[in-house]
Amino acid sequence: METTTTTTNRWVQLLLLVLVISAGNNKNAILVRKVLADSVTLEEAKLLRDEVREMFYHAFDGYMENAFPLDELKPLSCEGVDTLGGYALTLIDSLDMLALLGDKEQFTFSVEWIGKNLRFDINKTVSVFETSIRVLGGLLSAHLIASDYTTVFSLFTSMNLYPCNFQSLKSTV
């Protein structure tokens, strides 16, 4: 049975691995790689990478099978729920990880679905904070991480670089 310290160390290692994946080749990436190299062997790093991938797809596939296009998946009932405006928030939140994992097929499907179906010109009460961090944050991080920038950038058709349907929200806030 794993101790709390072992479990905590495992989560720290997983976090470091995600940071390495997302950091690219800048100075921070070198520091993260050094810390990771001091605590994890190459084989352990590969196992951690595979564990991160497996955990992500367990959650993502569960959402896609049971809740998409609703915002979130209720974990106990495995039912979808629109919690914050009906924006398919989990799909948007997952874009950056799909790009990090190199899943071009699912990333492309998701971006195309969002481009065709995501609308902000609706009359709903929303959390501006959650909408900002999850929708704008999800779209921007996916844009920065994606290797094919033109796919994501096509969503941003306005001069101020907000997604084209997001402008209607601007006038009501």
C-alpha cells in the first residue's frame, strides 16, 4: 500500500512531467528537466508519461461518451450537465492537452465542432470568472501549444482577437 509521501511524490513527478511536455526548449524547461532527471530515471519518465496519457483519456473519453456536448460529466451518475452556460467547457478545457499529446484527429474534431457550435450570443447567466479562465484560457492555451496554429487561429476572426461570437458578451459585461 502506498504511503501518503509516496503518493505525493508520484503526483509531483506527474506534474513535473506535464511541465516538461509543455515547457518546450526555454530556460524553465531545462530547469524542470534537471529536477526531473535528478528524481526519475528515463524508464520511470516513460511510465509517468504513459500514466498521464492514460489518466487523461480515461477522463476525456468518459466525458465524450457520456456528457458531450454538455459542459461537464457528473462522476457518480455518469450524466452530463450544463453548469456554466452550455459551452462544452470540458471539451474546450481539453484542447491544450490534446495538442500536448499530439492527438491531431481529436484536436481537429474538437476545434471544428467548437468553431461550428460554440455561441456566446445567448441570454444566460454565466460566471464571468469561469468563462474567462475555462473558455478564453482553454482556447488561448490550445492556440499557443498547437503545432498547427491555423486551425485554432481561424476561430479568432475579429480584429480584437476575441472569438467572433464572444464580442456580444463584451457589451453586456
